[in-house]
Amino acid sequence: MSLQVVTANRLDDGLVVFLTADGGWSENIDQSRIADGKEAGDALLAEASVPELDTVIVGPYLIEVEQQDGGLIPTKYREVLRTKGPSVRQDLGYQAE
């Protein structure tokens, strides 16, 4: 079965974030809590979809990831782009740091 993590957008700045092991949100995909299998993924998404988080994040959903070189890499190109930030201006997003 595939490995999955939960991603969403943070409401205060719109950045892509990932659900962490302590139930928080991080901009770093490597800090994500990993679900292995459908049931674990569904449980993780349910945790990220509670109404109390509606003031913190928007649009949580599962993405598939692979472990490579000690880190997590999304398997879909769309998600790879989301982890890097805006692609039209190099002075914005994660690549500006």
C-alpha cells in the first residue's frame, strides 16, 4: 500500500502545510505524520478535518509520498510544485529563502 500524508493550506498566509506527529502543522513535508494504508490514511484525514481546525487550515486532503534519500517526496508532480511555492516569481514562496 502507498504511504500518505495530509496537506492543506494555512489560512493566515496561504502556505502549504502538512499534518505533523504532534497534531500541528509544518511547512516541511519531512515533519509529516505518515499513514501506511487506506484505513490509516482515512483516520489521519479525519483528524485533520475536525471543525476546530477551520480557523487554522483550509482544504485538507491526502497525498501519496515516497521515502527517498531520508526524506519524503510527493509522487504527483502537482504536489511537488506545491511544496516549492509559487512558480512564477522566484522571490516568493519557499525558493526565496
